[in-house]
Amino acid sequence: MADRILLIEDDPSIVRGLELNLSLDGYEVRAAMDGPAGLRSATEWKPDLVLLDLMLPAMNGYEVCRELRRRGLTMPIVILSAKGSEPDKVMGLDTGADDFVTKPFGLAELTARIKAHLRRGRAANNTVLRFGEVEADFGAGEVRRAGAPVEMTARELQLLQYLSRHDGRVVTRQMILDAVWGENYFGTERTVDNFITRLRQKLDGDEPRHFFTVRGLGYRFKAEAGRG
């Protein structure tokens, strides 16, 4: 079955070009020309990946991204935007996006990023991780804490799974960036700090019991609660 890609973009020329090229690469592609239409398509069609413009009619891309995550949709979201400043990128990632590609972009680079995100998504298996009050089902993309569902983005799930595979070991920020964001990601290590903070807030409570900072090195995850 072909991977499904939803393109939420209001520029007809970009829509036509991406629909043609992604279809030739074997993807099933649908397009939505404004924010509300994109939300409906994402909710009903359940794509494997979303390409999202920021400057959209009726509802901007930040709002669309935030609402997709609020609805519990965990597919990778790649923002495509001419707004490429650092604050724009940070805001996009903070609203739940997994990647940010600045327009104009090279088709080869974009397709490489799409493949990388889809590959990491498929790498998620049916392993269930349990620690403290948390149960994470990576295959289903669901996390619960004390029995209550926890809203998680695809990137947060990927980060949690990566840390759990290195239980008890120190991993550097660069190791995390390469494994979870990919070697072609050009953001800063501060991105990792922000995502670790989110995992702590959602899963660890007020005192670190499972996610520890190792000063000068990186981070250590410990499924068995204890000191860092």
C-alpha cells in the first residue's frame, strides 16, 4: 500500500508540482487549499505524513498544526514556508511540527526528508514501554499516564522510543538529533532541550525520576526510577 501524503497548500503551482512528483515516486497524494479543509482531510483520510504551508486562508499553518496535535493525530508534519527565520522555525516546532523546510526548496531534499520521516515512523513497532505511571504503546502511537491519555506528537514519541532503547546510558544531544531528527536537520541542540522539557512535563512530574540531565554530556533515561 502506498504511503499517503496530505498537502495543505494554497499555491496552485506548488500543489501541481508536488502532486505530480510525489505521485511519480509512488505516493498517494491529496491536496487541501486552506486550513479548515486540511483539518478535515487529515482527520478523515488519516495520511501518513502532512506537508503544511504556514500562510493559508481562513486558518494559518500554526493553528492547523496545533489543532492536529490536539486531536491526537501523530503523523509527521513537515512545514513548508517562505518564512524561514529562527523564530518562525521555533514556533512551528513548538506547535507540534516535526520538520521545517524553507521555500524555495529543492525537490530532492524535500523527498529525502519525507522518506526519512516515513522510515522512522515505520520503525515504530508494537513494543510497549512501561515506567512509573506511564505506559507507551509505540505501535498504536498512544501514551497513558496513571491510566489517562497523554497527548504526544510524533517527534515526542520518536524521542521517547530512542531514549528507552538506550535505557541507563548517556546520549548526547547530537546523537539524539542524528537519530530522531536525521543527519540533514540543521537546527540547534537547543531543540533537544526543549523536547526533553516537554517529556518531563508530560511524563515525569515535578521531580526528575526518569529523564535526567548529565551536565556537559547530554541526557540519560532510566525506566527504573532513581537518581540520574
